Amino acid sequence: ALKRGANTLKVLVGHGWYDVRSIATWDFATAPWRDFPRMIAQLEIVYGDGTRETVVSDGKWIHSDSPVRYDCIREGEVLCGDGNGAKVGACTVVDGPKGVLVAESLPGAKVMRTIEPEWIRSFGDGVYVVKFPVVFAGWIRAKFAGQKKGDVIVVRYDERANDDGSPTEPSVRDGLHNKLQCVDVRKAVAGQETRRIDCHFRYTASQRFCAVDAEFQADRIIASGKAVEAYEPRFTYNGFQYVVLKGLRQAPKKADVVGCVVHTAFRDIGRFACSDPTFEKLMAMAERAYKSNFVDGYPTDCPHREKNGWTGDASIASELAQYLFENTAAYEKWLGDLCDTQVASGDICCIA
């Protein structure tokens, strides 16, 4: 989409796994490689007469105000609708991360398809629940109308709801340390208490940017006051079937909410069919679960609570994967990651 005259190249940088700031039981927040995000860019321009020009990242680049106030792969994003890109100052040239810079060897994660909500219901006080027909990994793309400048809209993703469609309640929270405590799963299964899958987390980081209750798999939008606020996250993803919307002044329309199914963009190369419809349904569920667990360039145990590259989960699912998908490059990349974790004794990490 080049235009005549001056063009501007913008790069929006997120923290990703490189700089995990949320506090959780796996201690990624204290990882020795953590550092503030940085980027490297090289744009090759070929003109109509065959001449070339190269634009690279250097000290001439400008650091601008961002619409993303906070982002975390697990804790979600805080988005500011009036992030106007105002210039802040010159970028600083810094050393790159340790290791060898190599090309990405596998397809990136993409929105592979979109699905419509099954229903949207109001539960009063600006709270709405959106239900999709299946569980999947990704996010929603939505428009919210009628908000006032400074309103905080909460978008929380969940795999379950109560029987009447109302939102499940958070786990018990220790107010002093803001620790989320696990509840008794047996009681929860028996219907004796509601539960959520957030007991590994200690929500502290995002509250510094948006002073509302921290919630698992939740984004917050600080409204700009425009007639319509557009929402789509960039640096996180979720496992969900239900979406809880809080702080809305107008009821959302089904046409204004769409589910974005996201996974690594490997090709389908096989399929399964048999005479047993129940088994076919199980296989379809397994295929959907596998895709939901290969979103961020490596195989995970679950797309919501952990998003961790557990080696056991990956090996169990690998045979299913290899006859359904062309993902050789994805496994080669991940096995390289696994080798990177190996220590002198030969031991490897159980998460890569």
C-alpha cells in the first residue's frame, strides 16, 4: 500500500516470551534472558527502473506513543483507544539478544478462519456473555459503541460458564498478596463450588497500568470517546468458548463480534473418516485441540492456563499431527529449541 511521496514504516513491538512480566508459578518473570523489547528491521525497495534502496533500523528511527499500554502472553493486554502515535524521542541503538540470528524456519501464526457467535446475553450492569459453538484458540474482533472517554471495557475469555450462561466466578483471592488459590476440583466437579483455571498466577503487573480487578485471560480497553471503539489484541491469545464483556454502555450486536481462530499456518495434508460417527467426532475434537495447542510456534499443553511447551504433551500428540498436517518445519524448529535447553550432563528441560 505504498503511496506517492513520503511513506512511513511503523513497527509495533510486544514483550512476548522474551520479557514475561506476569508473576506465575514457573518463574518466567525472573528468567536471566529478560530485557526490554527491541527490534531489527531491513526493508528492501526495488524501484521501477531496477535501482534498489535499503532502509534499516538505526539511530534515525523515532520512538512513538503506543496504543498498547501493557501486554503479556498470559495476562492479556491493556489497550488505549486514543494512542495517537505522538513522537516521544529517538530510538536507542542497542546490542541484540545473545545467540545467533537466524531466519524463522516455520510458518507464522495467523487467523486461519473466523466464526460467528451462537448467542449474546445480557446479565445486567453492562455485563454480557458471548457464546461460540466450539472451544478454540485465538481472540475476538469486536466493535463497541456508545462508550465515554476513559471508560474501561473488560474482555475476559473463558472455556466455561454457569448453566444459565452467566460468568463463572474467579478463584478465591488473598487480598494481602493478591494470590489466586486453587480450589478443590472434586467439589467443583460435584457442583459444590465454581472454579476457574487461574490458580498458577499472581496478578500484579497489569494492575499498574489499569486499576481494575485483575482477571485471567482478560484484556482491558480504555475508551477514547469515539463513536465506535475497535478491539483486536495483538500480543496475546486465549483458549475459550465464552467471552465475558464488562463495562459496556450499549448492548453488542452479533454482527459486531467475530471469533478469530488462530494457529500456526501449517497445511492440512490428511484426514480421517470411519463408519462410527462418535469416533469421527472425537477425531475432529482432537484435530481442533491440536491446532489450538500450536499457536505460538511450538506445541503446548493447553492454550489458556499455561501455554507451556511441555515435552510430554508434545510427544503424545506428534503422531496425530504428522498424518494430518505438514508441520515438519515446526517440529524441526521446536527440537532445536529443545537442544538449546540441554546442559553438559545431557539433561534437557521438561519445558521448551
